[in-house]
Amino acid sequence: DDDDIILPKVSYRELPLAEILNNCNGLDYFLKFLQSLDAVGYANFYLNAEAFRCAGASASQQHARATVEQQQTNQEILRNMAKDLIEQYFLSTVSVKCLVQL
């Protein structure tokens, strides 16, 4: 396996999951492990939800010094991210327009 040649051998067995997910090599190995179990969708959901959480935190921090236009843009971005998460992970073909009207 090429990964064994390029990446140093590191034991991730003793690390907390949060550390593995925040480490590029650890995340790569964990995603490969989940892929071997046909369960990579769980990690994709976590990573997408985490991206949404970070975007929300960033928008919150910027809210006080942002213009009204920037606030509306941030809100629209978050609304679209939430809609995408709901559509991708919680609904199959149902429209979510009514769920994300904030």
C-alpha cells in the first residue's frame, strides 16, 4: 500500500476520536477504515455538520461589526447550508423550503 510508504506508522488506537478527526493523517485513515465498512457517510455527515457549526460561529462573531448587507449574506449562506444538510441527510425527496424559512 502506497500510504504505508509515504506516511509514517502512527498508532491511533490510543487517541481520542476528536484528535483523530482534527489530524489530517488520522482523518484520512479513519475515512479509509469507514469506507472499508461502507460507513463513510457517517463521517461525511459529521464533517458537514461541523462545517455548518463553524460557519455559524464565524457569522456570530462577525455580526456586530458587519453591515446589514453582510449580515443578510451570512444568513443566506447559513440558510443554504442548513437546507443542504437537511436535504442530504434527513429527507429523501421532500421539499424543505418550509423548514428553513427563518
